Amino acid sequence: MSQALEKLRQYCAYQERCHSEVKYRALELGMRGEEVEEAIAALIADNFLNEERFAKAYAGGKFRMKQWGRKKIQAALKMKQVSAYCIKKGMMEIDEEDYWQVLLQQAGKKYRSLKGEVPLKRKYKTTQYLLQRGFEQELISEALEQIANNPDFE
């Protein structure tokens, strides 16, 4: 077990991990049942594994690097079986003002790329694109209104 635990420590030290990733890795290393739970408990005790820290790093990273919207980040964290409390903490890493700026930038870029389209279709395609990136419908509508009424965006 100590060799597998050491490997799990290295796995967690390399980058932040969630419990489900570590559990999966432990199973890959041949650990089973009680052994997996004990290893996870040991990693938590030694502060190698911290789900709240993971959620914050994950949410902040996906927003800054990949410019994902809140909904997509939340869905990804849920898929990783992160607790609702930790997801909430993670979402607090996203600054409101930065979020709005990223949304406007993404919307503007997509809107400009559809120059040849009919205005209604242009708005629809931009909305679909932003929904896919995980942004909220209300904010998308607001951003598109701002872009459509701004002649500089053509």
C-alpha cells in the first residue's frame, strides 16, 4: 500500500485533484475497497487532497484559460462529483466584472465573424455559441443587445 500511496501523493502534488479522480487513480494502481478509502483519508489528512481548493483552482482556471461560462464550469464540477458547497466556493473565484468582459469579448468576436449573415440569424448563431460555452441566457441577451446597438461592432 505505501508504494501506491506514494504514487497517489505524487499524483496529487502535480496538480489539484478531486476525490473521484484520486479514487479512479487508486483503482488503476490496484488498490481496492477499504484500502482506497484509507488512502484518500490519508491524502486529505496530509493536505494533498482538498476538494474546495480543487474547485477554486478548476473554476478559476477554466474561466481564465478556456473562457468557459459558469454553467459549463458547474456542470463539469458536478460530473467530477464535487460537492455543492465546494462548487459554490469555486464559483466565487470568478470576478463579476471579468466575467462580463469575457462574455462581451466572446460575443463580439463571434458576432463579427458572422458578418455575411442576416442580423436575426447572426444573433441566433452567436447566442447558440455562447450557450455552448456555458454562459447564461439573460446575460447573453444583454450582451447581444449592447453589441447590436453599437455600430463599432460591424
